[in-house]
Amino acid sequence: MKYILKYSFSFFLVLCSFLVSAQKTVIKDSSSLKKDSIKPKTERYGLRLGVDLFKLSRSLYDKNYKGLELVGDFKFTRKHYLAAEIGNENKTVADDQLNFTTKGTYLKVGFDYNSYENWLGMNNMLYVGMRYGVSSFSQTLNSYSIYYANNYFPKPTIDSGTKFDGLSAQWIEVIAGVKAEVFTNLYVGFSFRMNNLITNKVPENFDNLYIPGFNRTYGGNFGAGFNYTISYFVPLYKTVLKAKVKEKAKK
């Protein structure tokens, strides 16, 4: 876990440097314009679509995990975005006393608020947001071992194969993240998420220890997660910004 936090912090610093360098470039380009060739200022609005690189890459090196998440957001004001994620997961958890497999799909919808002050033509984000998540999944109990207080005797492993279908869960996510434009209309970013279960359909004689889209429940209603994304911004339309007129007080 400490290595994940270390790499996440390093990634955060790199993205912040992109934001700063991007604004410096805009300032430099703007200063070179002639005063008599000023064009009307416009703001771009559109759809940004991408994929979670963490889940995609994890599927390649982790034999107990297969997953894919598609992400998207739509800018409808200068600060506000509609956002959604849709995905599926197939994960096997092998603990000391329990081995089970979770399969299912999920959908998250919500909004993001961008607190970053962009220069014109930029859509970088330093944002907070919220999601409402729903998941439909199944659990398969592969094997388990009976707990004994006396550890001198080996614990026998019992193969099960019992499958629990028709499970579901709903939750709320609070999000904080960043997105930075590294090439024209191409963005990379990451976000941290804190989750709280609202409903959780638990099977008989078992528990939902892992929920697709929510991650591990840790025996309670709270969970946490993060993602690394790469996305492409598709401009759909522009709006002309109205100039702010400052009235000078007459002496």
C-alpha cells in the first residue's frame, strides 16, 4: 500500500507541473498577440471519454483479476461537469481462511466541480465530486477452512463451489482528483474515492466482502478506491464570453 501511495503522490506532482507549464505557455503566447488583432474570447464545451489504466494494466499482470472501466464527463458550465463510469470486474480473493470469486458490472453517475482557474482554451481540472453507484454481481465460494483456536493442528481446506447469484449494492462516493492536458485534447489524471454503502443484498450464510465498483468492504459500509485515467476531449461547441465592463468613478 505504501508503494501505491508513493507512486500516486509522484504522479500528482507530475500532473501539477503539467498544469503550471501549460498556463505559462498560454501566457507567453498571449503576450505575443498584437493589440489590434484581438479576437472574441470563446469557451469550449464538449465530451471527454477515456479508460481507467489501473484496471486495464492490472488485468495483464494479476492472474486473479480481470476488469475494465470506461469513464466520461460532459462540461455544461465553466466549473461543472456531468460524469459517469461504467465497468465490469472478475476478481478472486484468496485469504488465509477464505477463497472466493466475485463477478459483476457497475455504473456510477454524478458530477464534478472544477476548482482550477483555467486560462482560455484549457480544460485542466483540480476537482471534487460525487457519484451514485449501483452494482449487480455474483459470488462464488471456492474454498474455506474452519477456524480453530488451537494452532498446533493443520487447518483442513474444504472445497465448496457454492454460487450466490442476483446480488446487488448501491453506494455514494466522494471524489477528489486532477486531470491535465498532456497533448492537444488528450488528458491524463487520477482520483481518490471514499465510498459508503446505502444498500447491500447479502447472500445467506455468506457476506459481500468484495463488490464490483466499490472494492473491498472490510466488514463494514465503508470502502476506498482510486483510478488512473487517460481520456480524449471532443469539442462540441463554443460560447463567446461576455467582456466585463468596469465603470470608472467620475470625479
